Amino acid sequence: MEIARLPGPEQNRCTKTAPAGVVNSKAYMNRRARRLERLYAEHQQPLYRYALSLTRDPARAEDAVHNAFAKLLARPWLPLRLKAYAFRCVRNAAVDAWRREPAGAAELGDGSGLPAASPDRGRWEELERALNRLADDEREVVLLKTMDELTFREIARVTGEPLHTVASRYRRALAKLRERLRRE
């Protein structure tokens, strides 16, 4: 994990945290708060979708996002790649919630942007069924790549898996989706 480095001689090269005097400065805390506000404003929906794909429960997904941001707020420093780190925090919060009490099934989406009689609604439902039949790790990679627009490198950071493993899971999942959608 890369940490934002401070310019000048006060840079602390021995630890991953910024020096205490800088972390406690009002200017640093204001920049940090603005950065988190921007992250939440820009990525709250993708983070929620991701948590929902993991928990399959809307309330737990919302809790996972809120818990992740509560932990981010409590940190004295923020990593450079904050978006990927936020996805990782949401993943950890969702896994923690799942460990406490396994969730039931929930839909990834309802196609609410489509009219009720739309022919695309049926296709969306087919895609959703095919996605739900993928292995959890394959579905996670597909959703992070397609819906949340993360790069393979970011997905590898989020999941803690090697980059090539993430890429091969994505290719394997797409092949399975193509085959399943072709059959339906």
C-alpha cells in the first residue's frame, strides 16, 4: 500500500504514517476530510452495488459501506489509491458481516431504469441469473470490472489476489456468461 509522502525534510521515511505534527494539523485534516467527501460523493453507489453483490442484502450492503467509511474516517492517514482502498474496506466490512450472520439472496439490480414492458428487461433478468450462477470470486471480478470500472490492478488490490489471477477469472467468467446467455 502506498502512502502519500510529504515533501521536505520532515518526511518520515521509516514508517507508513505521516509525522504526528502533520497529521494533527488543521490543514491536513481539512484536506483529508474533503478527499473523503469527494470519494463518498463519487463512489457511494458503486461501493453499495459492490457490497450488495457480496452480501446479497440491501441493509447489510448499506451497513458495509457505512462501516468502511467510519473506519476510513478514523484512520490518521489515507492511501494514495483511495478508490481501490475504499473498495477493499467495503469488501472487508461485507465479509465481516457475512461471518457474523450469513445473508439470504438479494437481486443485484431490478432493471428499474427500463420500462416494465421493455424487451431489455427480460435480457437484464437473464444476465442477472447468469451472473448469480457464477462462482463468487468470478462474479466479484466481473462486477468490479464492468459496473464499477476498476482496472485489473485495482481489482487485485481490492481482492488481495495476484493480477494474473484476477484477469484469468474475468476471462473465464465472461466465457461462462457468453455460453449461458447463448443457451437461454
